[in-house]
Amino acid sequence: MKKSMLIWTLALTMIAFMAVPSAMAGEVEVLHWWTSGGEAKSVAVLKDLLEKEGHTWKDFAVAGGGGDTAMTVLRSRAVAGNPPTAAQVKGPQIQQWGDEGVLADLGRVAKAEKWDDIIPGVVANVMKYRGQYVAVPVNVHRINWMWVNPEVFKKAGAKVPTTWAELEEAAKKIQAAGMIPIAFGGQDWQEATVFESIVIGVGGADFYRKALVQADPGALGSPTMVKAFERFKNLKQYTDKNAPGRDWNLATAMVIKGEAGMQFMGDWAKGEFTAAGKVPGVDYLALPMPDTDKYFLFNVDSFIFFKQKAVAAGQAAEAMARLILQPRFQEVFNINKGSIPVRLGMPKDNFDAPAQRSMDDFVATAKSGGLVPSMAHEMAVYPEVRGAIFDVVTNFYNSDMSAADAAKRLASEVAAAK
């Protein structure tokens, strides 16, 4: 009897012991729109890291629309009271979800992992709601890049520009040599991407923050903004007649093929050069857009986390949040995506030259005050304000509207959208 009781006790103990890992393990359902080759590989790395800790990953990938489709799906799930564990959301939209009262407080993992020490303050502030982390940044894209085909410049006898005056001089020489100076994609987000880089180049970081982050009507309608509009419209003469409606990657291809001298686009353009077998510093150059070398317009992808009823689900969510900022995932993901780590102090050895420069500039501008969020890429203002800015910018670029009228309209339409 004693022997059987002992065996029974041992059996119960083993069962209880074996049950501990499964009780601690949970499932994360992750909504994202990273479905391309390199992005899918990167997500797979995060999934593998999480599953090695005993948790389960349920993929909820929604392709298309640059995330617009995913946001529609997320909203319907949230309204139904059944949101996923985590969702790819960024910029001021994080604050909007915070207002809904549905986001989990990530303060415990943030404190344990010392996020305030490894994330620049200007980025960390975007991830917080009322001072508490509710989102985790994944990567950093620099928006104000210029991509150059050095052979085109050589044929035209032009100098690669670092100032606006040099840009216009080079563009005229390239045009005279029978080539297209600027590869341009005439879509509203591409026009806004170039415009915001011009704004910071003309007015500096403080003006940019007042105008395109704080949406201050005085800055939006100011003489400085008029000058930015004038400079923006002046670019059009150096683009080709087929620019309207052109996708960004087709514009990049023009630079790769030597049909155009340069393009202004975020660092995702680098992926097109890499796919074409081009070598940075040899076949192409990556430089900040003229007059913006002291500034870093950033776009940061991030995940928000929803409140979980089950303890295990909450622990799985915290594990995912922690792993996103671990060096292993930061390196693999960003090498694949063409972006740079948001975590400071990462080794640069495995990154290419443009990424290494971007990493250095990211740190330098975080210290100098030149690190600012991109309006065009949903980091700076609420969607309604962003939409108003897009409308004015694209209408101005594609019409005979004067720069002065554009600045006035910008101030009034943004005010109406607030």
C-alpha cells in the first residue's frame, strides 16, 4: 500500500511538473503586412525565437494597401471584441488605439530590458501612451535619401550635389546630355515624401516640427513654407512626362539602368539596387537629399499589444515584445528589409555601407535634435491631418497653383482637418 501510494504521489508530481511549461506557454496572434520575400523571412525568425521559448505563433498576415487593408481588418476585429494579440501599427495611430483603452501596458518588460536606454527618446515617445510603453519599435527607415547613378553624372560632367544650388546645376547638365535628371513617381505619397525632405532642408528641424508635426498654422502658411513649395515645384522641369502614376520601384529602375541620374526615396529603394546586383559606392551612391545631411526623417514600424485575459497569453505577448528588441532579431530583420536597427549600440559589421552611414546618422541626429518623424509615412500627425497635407501638396504639384496660395491653403485645410 505504501509502495503504491508512493508511486501515485510521484506520478502526480511528474504530471504537475510537466504541466508547468504548458501553463506558462501561450499563443500570440500577430497581424502584420510583411508578406514579401525578405520580410516574410524576417517574421519567420521572430516566430522561431518565440517558439523556442515554448510559445505558439499564429500568423495573421494581411497583404496589400501598404497596411490600409490590415487596419480595416484590425478595426473590425477590435469592434467585435476579438483583437489579435499584437498588430503592426505605427505613429500617432498608437495614441488613437490608446484612447480606446484596449492596449496592454508593457512597462514590466520595458523596465526589465531597459528600453529607455536602448531606444532614442524621440522614438520611445511615439511608443508610449500617457508615459507607458504600449508598443514596440522594430526598425528605422530613413526617408531623406538620394539615390545616384554615378555613371550618368560622369557622362554629363556633373557633380553629385550636396546643396540645392548644386542640384539644379547638375540637373541642367544631365538634361543637356539627353538624360533624365530626376526619376520621379507621380503618386501622392511619393510627392509628399520629396516635399517633406524639402521642407526640412529649407526650414530646418525646428521649423519642420512646428509645421509637419505640430501642424502649427503660422508655420504652415509662412514665407518659409512658400519657399519650400517653390523649390518643390521647381523639380518638375527635371522629371520626365511619364512620371505621373509611376510606382516608386519603376523610378528606381530608371536610376539603376542609367536612364535617370537620381531619385529621392526612402532606404527601401536600396533593395532594388541589391536585387539588381548593384554594389553601393560603385554602381550607385546613397546620400542624404541636398541640404538635409544634418537631419534624419524617420519611419518606424512597430507593434501594439492588446490586453489579454489569460495569464499565459499575456506572458507570450511580453516574450514577443522582448524578442523584437533583442540583437538577433534586430540584425536579421533589418538586413533583410534594408532598414536599420532601432536598438542603439548594435554592431555594424554585417550591414552594408548605406546602412552603416544611416546607423551613424541616426545616433548623431538623436543627440543633435535632427531626428524627426516623417509626416508622409504616418509618423508625425493623425491620418486626417496627413490626408489634408497630401491633398494640398499633390494639387499644387499638378496644377498652376502659386506657392503662396498653396501655403495659405495648407494652413486652412490642416486647421479644418484637426
